[in-house]
Amino acid sequence: MISMPSRIRRARIQASLSQLELGRRVGVMRSSVTQWESTRGTCPNVDHLAQIAKETGVCFEWLATGRGPSRPEVGAFDVALVAEDYVWDEMESCVLAAMRRMTARKKETLVLIIELLAR
């Protein structure tokens, strides 16, 4: 597994950023970036790791742990969270829970029934 200092350095280089520029974007001195990229250096805190991931376009989990893909799939972050996608009340929650226990065929039938009733 690649060490965290190596992941930070790789992310920075692939983003075509100098240590000075990454430091500026993250809000730290260049020397902090140098420390983060050194095997005997310090580790960035979680806030700085998140900012590094954002500025270099890598996945936070990969940067922090080395697990998962280093880059998100194309379009992975194109859709924002939509509040309407969540249940509004207890009744909707019960319907959703029951629907999750159904077979695909029963789900299709239920959707048709609900659409007919909603007219």
C-alpha cells in the first residue's frame, strides 16, 4: 500500500500543483506540505486532508487510507443531494421499508398502482 506522504505527493503532482500552490489553496505554508510529503514528517489533520482531496481532485478515502479508487468515477459528483428523495413522514417510511422487501416484479406493480392512484 502506498504511504500517505506518497499519496499526497502523487495527488499534488497529478494536479500539476507546486507545494507552494497547494499550501496556498489549503491555507498553510509550503513547509507544511513538505512535512506532509515526507516519510518522517507530520500528517495533515482531517480538515486539511479534505481540502487536499478537493484541490487535487482525488477521493478523500483513498487519500486518507489508501483504499478505494484514487479518482472518482466520471459524473460521480454531478448530482447534488435532493431533499425530496427522502421520506417525509412515518407512512412513507413504512411504504419504503415494505417496498425494499419486495421482489423486482412486485415493486413494478406497486409503482404502477401508486401512479394510478396519484392521478
